Amino acid sequence: MKLSFAKRMSYIKASEIREILKVTEQEDVISFAGGLPAPELFPIDEINEINQIVLKDAGTKALQYTTTEGYVPLREWIAKRMNERLGTVLDKDNILITHGSQQGLDLSGKVFLDEGDIVVCESPIYLAAISAFKAYGCHFIEIPTDEHGMVMDVLEDVLSRTENIKLIYVIPTFQNPTGKTWSLDRRRKLAKLSSKYGVAVIEDNPYGELRFEGESLPSVKSFDTVGNILCTGSFSKIFCPGFRIGWIAGDKDIIRKYVLVKQSMDLQCNTIAQMTIAEYLKRYDIDKHIGKIVAVYKRRRDIALECMERYFPDTVKFTRPEGGLFTWVELPEGISAREILERCLERKIAFVPGASFFPNGNKENTFRINYSNMPEDRIRKGLHTLGEVVKEYISRSE
Amino acid sequence: MKLSFAKRMSYIKASEIREILKVTEQEDVISFAGGLPAPELFPIDEINEINQIVLKDAGTKALQYTTTEGYVPLREWIAKRMNERLGTVLDKDNILITHGSQQGLDLSGKVFLDEGDIVVCESPIYLAAISAFKAYGCHFIEIPTDEHGMVMDVLEDVLSRTENIKLIYVIPTFQNPTGKTWSLDRRRKLAKLSSKYGVAVIEDNPYGELRFEGESLPSVKSFDTVGNILCTGSFSKIFCPGFRIGWIAGDKDIIRKYVLVKQSMDLQCNTIAQMTIAEYLKRYDIDKHIGKIVAVYKRRRDIALECMERYFPDTVKFTRPEGGLFTWVELPEGISAREILERCLERKIAFVPGASFFPNGNKENTFRINYSNMPEDRIRKGLHTLGEVVKEYISRSE
């Protein structure tokens, strides 16, 4: 007899990014596909030094089990950082350490979603959030986003006439995939609507520390008066992703639910990774380190935008992010980014077609460009080639 | 308006062990409660040395994202080890690296279980497996276990007359909580029944390497002719738990499903932890290291059994494990292990009452003793006191 699997297995599909990333493992491919940080900026020497200190001073603790909630000094640092930077009022008991911010999304699905429930999100939105939530059998309602963020009138209209909405999922700062950042006003309004309609907000914030220009804005969470808003964060983009250390912050009673759920899933995150980050934060100036990352990524963004301006035809539009890792490209209607990708892969250039970022499918004429991972000369070369392919493809289809 | 949570949140409860473990954080408590390895046996110096090598030789890779499947040399080692020790025929594509063996259980729930499905298990069984599966809304049917393992006639009877059984969950070697080990014959029969009735088996094997005496046995997986059996493993008990590195092994098509599910949950396990273990396995003799652990735990088991013999009344029964971390105690009928625990906690002794190990509730007169974590003198002292409390309690209730 054949085995039978859970129903959810029929909605869980391979991520297009992960498949493209396999192609990009070849060294000669110029990849704009992943959201990979620049590895040459990882603080390898500092990590090496601090690992040794942690193992020498507290090796038995660093290698043993710890609590599900996570290492207290790290949770304290995160709460303080969020309060200073994002205008929140949190302490360690508002913080759960997770395997990257990704696990915060999966836990949110597990805590909030029953089959048939609805998640409201920006359109387009982070691909791997779609798969994380979809595994709990939810449907998505996409809300359009203008240059100030999610359009609140449309959101309120949807909230007022739809049952079973359990989560509103947003990335208000340097959004993935568009690079857009919400205005202060939209942040405030989202918090109000969340409270008015009793729907939890997941404010995903893995890129917020990577601002190249413009003014820092308080988080949506900072406008939360009732405890409905949860906010993720991550050390992946400001320290290193290989440690798999992120967090989710929220109301203490809700975080306790997340802790229970995580406990039965994997007990806890890597102990020594948590202690190493905490010790690094004590001994080194993370803002100086973030400053270095920001300088490099800003330069890469500048070059990417300059090349796209120069090499892409005028009918192609793209966003100008104030920070983060991505810009979003819109080709003329009817042009397929997937077909352009095929031609690019032959010429050893990779990116992610935009359709996968729309949970209900859409917009074959879009794609996402990551500019953080490649050195400057390869960005130039890659976008030059990409521009040629795009021009060629468009002129043929006319 | 108040938030509404997923239905599953009503079945997810705090683990009794985790609550007791909080008490045991006080240094003067003698704890037989957790399943903690002895931290004085962690290879701290070796890890320190190897961390430095990994960071120096491949720092950018060790701190970057990697594939969901996990680090190839580590998966290759695991496949080879299982083939040699457990009689399986596996290669790296049969192996997914997980956050400890615990995540293998959670993933199994996610891949196989719909609400209302049934998990068949030994009685009693590992507490945190109950919570992992319960989160997917399943029910449990418990099968009695004698000195050779799960009673196969009862299992076949249940399989033949019950619908919706999706998983059979077992720990055939040094079981948690009983310390029991299944015979070769029972292993073979389980594989046959799994194939006959088309039900997947999760063979949980985190303790299998810790054998003090007796002959090593092939895994249930080694008798799998159709690909229905998945087998977990872990570095937590033979290396260190703080790294959170374990695995699940199974049929390649099924493992691909697990990979998809894990990908949307947390992308991957800690990269440098995987590389450090793989490098350790290349440079050091893990069997020598396991030999050290086994010698210490065997001595602790001997002392624990000797003390229980001496200090416990004759009406109290306990198991004599050939390996692993636990022995299982049965008090006379009607005696409550929870009440004995309360009295013990006043005298700074902790253990886990047995009732939580029965998914459908039962057997208030049982408890689990862990002997791996405390030094010898504290085992003696603790079991002496525990024996006194038990005697006192029993004589009062007569």
C-alpha cells in the first residue's frame, strides 16, 4: 500500500528562487537572484576571536541546551535596540529568538492560521512568506501599494467586509521584492486598523537597519496600543545569515504562545551562536559594522540604478530603494520576465521573475534585482547584458 | 476586538519537563529531570580548534546561507555511519539536516498529519514527540510494550481495524522514557506491518550510539523494503546539543517533501555548526569520544541502579537500560508520583512524573529518572533522599 501525506503537501511547492539559486552556484554566473549578503563583509576575525572567548569562559553553557525563549543578554539587547531605533517599548519577555526572521513567519502561521483563514498582504510580497503561510492552508488577499505603502482605503474596505482574516503581513521598510518604504502616516493607520478590526499584524523587518539615505521611521509596532502587532528582526543582514539567528517581538502573552509552539518544533536556537552575537555586541560597535555594509550596498545600488538607466529601454520602470537589498523592475505589459530569464541564464545572468511574488499569480512582466551580493564590475557587466537581452526581446515581440 | 488564534493553540500546552527544568536551574538542585548530556564531556577544546580552522579556511562559506538539505560532507558521513552501524543502504540524498532530532518529529507531523489523523505509538512515549504531533491535531493510539518492544499482535490488530492511521512512532533503542530496547524480531515485524498496511514509521534514534553493554542491533529502517520508514538521529548526545544539529533519513522522494517543508519554515540549519561537526569527524575519532561518554554514563547508570535497589522499597520497580539516558520507575498502584515530586522539590530533588509520557493520560504512579547529567556523589545523595521520600509517602498512604 502507498503512503498518504497531509493535505497541505499539495500546496507546498519548490521555491523558484531556491531552484534558480542552484544554477547560480556556478562561479561564472552573475546573480541578481538571491537575497544574499556580501560575504566579504562578514566579521570573520571578530567572530573567530569571540567564539574562542565564549568557549573558554563558558564552553559548557555555550554547547548545552538552553531555554526556548533564547539567551537573555541577547534578548535584552534586541529589546533595547528596537526601543531606540523603532520607537517600541519592549523588554526581554517580548522577544523570542528564532531561526532567522523566516521562522517568525512560520510560527505566526502556526499560532494564528486554520485552514481556510485569510492573510492580507502587500502585492507583490516576499515569496517565502507566501510559502510559510500557505502551509497552514490559508488564502491571500493582496492589497495594492503606492509610493507611500499599502493603500489604506482598500485595506479597510477588505477588513470591513471579509470574515476569517487572521493576519495582515507587511514589510514596511525596504520591502522585498519592491524596495519600497512606507510613510509614517501609513504605519500609524495600519496600527489603527489592526486594533479596530482585531486582526494581528506581522511586521517583517529584516532589512530595516540597512538605510542608505532619508530619515529612519518608527515601526508599525510602535503605534500598537493593544498588543496586536508582532515585529520580526534578523542578524542575517547585519552580521551573518549562517548563524540562523533572528527574532520576533510582540505582546508577552502572544510571545508565550510562540514559545510553546517553537518548543515542540525544535526546542531552541543554537546556543553558542546566540552567545557569540551577544558577546560581539558587547565588545564591538555594531553600528560601525553596519556603516560599512551600508556604504558598500549604497554604492552597489547606485551602480545598479545607473546601469539600469543606461542599458534598459525607456519603457522599463524600476524602483529607487532608500535601503535594503532589492529593486523591482516592470517591463512593458505582455513581456514575459520568465522568458527573458531563460535567455539570460544562457548568458550566465540570473534574477527572479516577479510572478512568484504575487500569491494569487500575476504580473509576468516583472522581476526582482538583488544588488547586494555581487562586486561592482560584475553588477555593471551583468546589467549591461541583461539590458541587451531585454531590448532584443522587446524589439522582437513588437 | 480581540485576536483569534488557530484551533491548534488549544491543544498546545507547556511541557511539564520545561517547567520542572526551570526549578532545576538553581545550582543546589539535584536533577534527574531533563535529558541533558554531561557538559564536562563536551569536546570544548576540539570545537574551539576546529571552529578556528573552519573560519580561517572557509569563513565566508561558513557564515553564509547554504542549502536547506544541509552540508554535503556531513550528510555523506551520516549516511555512511548509518549504513555501517544500523544496516541501512543510504546516501546523502536520503539525509536532511534538522535542528536536532526534535525537528525531524515536527516535520514528520507536518508532512503526514491532517487534523483527526491517528499516530500509533509505544506506551509510554517521549513527551515532546506527543506535543510535536499533537500540534497537527492528531489523536494517539498507545500500544503496550513488553521486554522485547512493542507488542506486534496488538499493533496489527489496531492497524487492521483503524482508519486514518498515518504514522507509527517508536524509539526502539534505549527508549525515552523507559530505557527499553526492542528485539531484532520486533524490529523486523514492525517493518513488515508498516509495508503491509501502508503506514509510515518514524524510528526516533537519538540515543542509539550510547550502548553500555549487549549487542548492537540493526535499525527498523534496515528492514524497510518499500521506503516507508524514516529514521532520526542527532549529534546532541554524542557531541553537543547546543549546536542543534540532528537529521532525518528516509526514502529520497519523501525526504524531498521534508526539504520543501523545512525550506518554508526556517530555510536551513546553522551553517558553521554543520561544517564544524563535519571537520571534527574528519580530524578526530568520534568513537573514542563516544567511548568516553559511554564509560561515564554506564558508571552513572550502575550507581543509579545500585542506589535504587538499596534505597527504594521493594514494591517499587524500575528498568535496567542497556544504554541511553533513562530508567523508568513504577510505584505501587495508587501512589502519585506528582505528589512525591512536590515533596522532593522541597528537598531540592527533581524528576519528571510519568503521566505526561502517556498521550491519553494514565499511570500517575510512574516517573522517569535521568542519570546522565549529575556527578556520581549527587546521584547517590539525590536517590538516597528520593528513596526516603518515597518510603515515607508509601508508608503514610498505607
